[in-house]
Amino acid sequence: MKNEKLIHALGNCINHCNYCADACLDEENVKMMVSCIRTDRVCAEVCSTLNQLLAMNFGDVDDLVRYCAKICEACADECSQHEAQHCQDCAEACRKCAAECRAFLA
């Protein structure tokens, strides 16, 4: 399938972001995790939208791919500030997704 590497990275990012947001709700100090949860949710939504458009072979996606890379980097930056393993795993998935977005645009 065309765009297979990016679609796979997007799916992985979506899964990690959704898991991270949910796991953050179980953290002892949830108030400290609010920004992480919000960023996870936005990142998952943007990745999901791009994933769907790529799966439909819609051609005019470059601007959304650029935005997706930006939001994935922002999510990675936010998650990497927290020690929880789910946050660290999410940050890694987001960075990989951002890299695949940039490779798609190259």
C-alpha cells in the first residue's frame, strides 16, 4: 500500500497517545498531567485524521502532514518531561511519527 510506513507510524502514535492519556488519568497527581493528556488527545486526533486521508489515497495532504509532524513533536516534548514509562513510550512513538511525516514530505 502506498504510504504504508507513514500509516503504520500514525497508527502506532495514535495507540500510544490514547494509552498515555488514559494512563495519565491514573497518576497520583492528575493535575500535573493535564497538559500531557490534552496534548495526547490532540495528537491522536490529528494522526487519526491524516491516517484516514492517506488510507483513502487523498492526494492533497502535505499541509496536514506538516501540522502532524509539528503536533507529534509537541506531544513528544510534553511526554518526555514525565518519568512515567507510558509517557516515555509515547514520546518515542511521536518522534518516530514526526520523522515519518518529514520523510513523506522529502
